[in-house]
Amino acid sequence: MKDMRAGTVLPMPFDAHVHLRQGRILKHVLPATARDFGRAIVMPNTKPAVWNADTVRAYREEILECAPHGFEPLMTIYLTQQTTPEVILAAGKAGAVAAKFYPKHGTTNSDDGLVPEFFLAQSDWFAALEEAGMVMCIHAEHPKHIKARREHEFLKLFVDSRLPERFPKLRFVIEHVSTAYGLQVVSESDNVAGSVTAHHLVLTDDDVMGNHLNLCMPVAKSARDRSALREAVFQGNSPRIFFGSDSAPHQLSAKSKPEGSYGIYTAPIALKLLAQEFANASRSNNLSSFVSSYGPAYYRLPEEKRVSEVVAEPFHVLDPRSEPALMEPVRDPSAEVDEDAKTDPPPPGDRLTDPIIPFYAGRAIHWSVRYDR
Ligand code: DOR
Ligand code: ZN
């Protein structure tokens, strides 16, 4: 008889793009990321933004104070009008592994962002990033166009800029690639990679209509674009295409406003959903490179020694609207009490009355992660 618990063992996954927020929301969402991912590239679009050495140190400290033992946040800086080459070099020394471009007024907390044409002209910044050995993460959208065209229009400017050729030692990441054109741009230069989310592998523009919970930036595109993403990801041929969840928690009241806030909270389920989608495509063998190997290699991180196991067992995604008792921060039931832990886990009473609804809330995923490591 087939052992249904037989699963896939992989190096502990890496999330190349996550929003952890601050304060109470950070405490609420961090356990979900730290359960399934050993390391993550943490986005800097907090309020105020993380943009220099001091704010990098302070935010890292805030995360570590409530991080489950062993989770490693990898910090980034937000490129703003205040950025200078000196700011970049100092942030690199303070531990920032990447800088992030946000198009002004293009997404959540992007007031400090930049006009794309201005950003692409900052040669001094790119030289400093090269010198610091940092990665250039790009939110590749041009907000002056309709949402469906934003990625394409920004990337045309990026290609015209010839930045990858002009700065051959600088590694670029096109974040949350959502179009076939984005994949093409990634394929054209050895120093351009693309992160891909779980939600862009399953959603199309139809799923966003009338459902603000599925609204994110970049918006999900056509079925053709989604097929191109699925093919590239499941084939696993390119080491420059790797997983970045873009897990972006927003409370329900914000998601329910007329325009709705941009972001999908996928941290609790992304790895399980990927295991399911890879299995459905008969590509389970390629899951490990996508979620565990390609990203750390591009970021030149030390090898991950810890392992995880995904198993073919159902995982029920909680919907806090119908199961309020389960709105507590997720905890690892098998974890031993760590006497050296810097802080206690969040108290069980710390429930959000204005909940964050995870992607696939109320649905079952056919794959789980085994935590008895
Ligand atoms: O959907 C998104 N949410 N896209 C972003 O670029 C930002 C993110 C957030 O911070 O909520
Ligand atoms: Zn993001």
C-alpha cells in the first residue's frame, strides 16, 4: 500500500520577498513565515520606511525580538529621495543584503517611492550597490499606466536603460513577475532574476474582479501569462527564477474599502500550496530548487543545513471570520520550549478583532508541512 505520509524532504525553504510589518501585526504574522521558511528577504515598506543603516538595525532587532528561534531575517533598504551612495554603503555594512525600488504611489506604502525614470537614471546608486555586493530588487511597475500594463511598460524602460550590461556585477531581481514578458526579460541577462509568488501561479485577472482579497500589486494577469509563469516555474530550468511569496498582510477593514488595499497574505499557506501545484503538474521533483536552492544561490547565502518535509496530507486553511478561536498567532505545537528564547511567544489572547484573512481561507490544500524536525 502506498504510504500517504511519504513526502518530499527539502532544505528549509527561503522566501525571497516577504512583508512582515511592525508592532502587533509583526507579532501576529511572523510565526507563520518562520514555521515554513528558515530565511526571508524582508521588505522595507514599513511606516516609516527602512532606508538607512540605523533603520535596518532597528527593524532587524524588532523582528528578532519576536522571531521564533532560528529564523533569519535578511534586511533591505527602501530607495528614497534621501538615498545617497554613502547611505547605501553604510546600510550594506549594517547588514542590508538588498535595496528595493518602489514606484511612487504604485502600491502599499509607496509614498516614499520614486518615479521610474528617475530611479533608472541613478548610476551612482547602482555603482554603490555593486561595490557593497547588494542585490537590486525592483518593483517593476509604471504607475502612470493602467494596472494590467504597468509591468510591461516599466520593463520596456528597464530594457532600454541597459542597466544589467552597464553594471554587470550588480544582481537585479524583478520582483513578483506576473507576465510572460517579465519572464522574457529575466531570461535575457545573467544578472537579472525573477521572484514568483504562489498567488500569481493560481490567480488570473478574473479572480480579482469583485474580490478585493485577491487584489495585489502587480495584479494577476491573463490566463496566458499565468500559464507562462506556471510552465517556467514547474520546469525549473532557470536558476534565476525562484520563490518570493510577497506575503502582504492587511487587516480586513483595509481590504474592504472601495479601492481596497493591495496585498495578499499567503505566509501560512504558500509552501503547502506550492507543494500541491507542483504535484498536480507532476513536477514535485522541482519544488526544492524553486523554494529552497535557487533563491539562496542567487543571493549568495550560506547553504541551508536545516530540512523540511512536505507531505500529502490535507491542510485546512483557517478563516478567522468563521473560526475566531483560531485567530491566535500560529505556534509550532511540536516545538520545545526554548529557555534561551529572547521573548515569550505572543500571548494567546492577542487576537486581532480586525482580522487578516489568509489566501485560500476556509479551503483545504492537499499538502502539509511536517514540523517534527
Ligand atoms: O500587493 C502588494 N502588497 N504589492 C506590493 O508591492 C506591496 C505589498 C504590501 O506591502 O502590502
Ligand atoms: Zn511586496
